Amino acid sequence: MKIHKEQAEHYIWGEVCDGWYLERDADRTIIQERMPAGASEIKHVHQKAKQFFFILSGEAVMWIEGKDINLKSQEGCTIQPGIPHQIRNESLGDVEFLVISTPSAAGDRTAM
């Protein structure tokens, strides 16, 4: 089934960030997110979900177990369950990215 971001279920997180559910079920979620300049999520960990972050446009910094990794457009990284992480936008523009969680990360997040 075809889906477009503008047709997807939208939500706001962190007061200024956008998310669109491109796929949402218990086995997997695919979310497109927009994070404006200076925004970040809280440091956290998932016990069950493995996540793959893929940058569509802009640049982000991924903190993984105390180390920063710079991710540019068309780059991504995998976060295994149990690994503390955080994505930040330290650039001057928006960053858009995909987050693919297997299984769904709903209810599987513990703040650090």
C-alpha cells in the first residue's frame, strides 16, 4: 500500500519536533521525523527494540554509550537493544530522518 508523509499519522514530540508514522504495528514501526536546529531527544535505552536511524536531509549527532557520531545526509546507524543513545541536531537547519524500530519501541523506553 502506498503512503505519503502528508497522509501519515502525525505527532509532536519534545515540543518542537515532528513525527509521521509511515508504518505502525507491534512488529515494526517506521517513523519519519523532523528535528529543528538545537533540538534533541533525552538520553534513553530500549530493552527490546533494535533501531535504525537514517538521515534523509541535514546533519545530526548520535550519542551512543558516551561517544558522539556525526551523521550526514544519506548516512545511518543501528542501535542494538540495551544500548543508551540520543539524537541531537547541533546544526543551524532542520534534520529529517527515518527511525525503524523492530519490534515497535512503544512502551520500551527508559530515560537515563
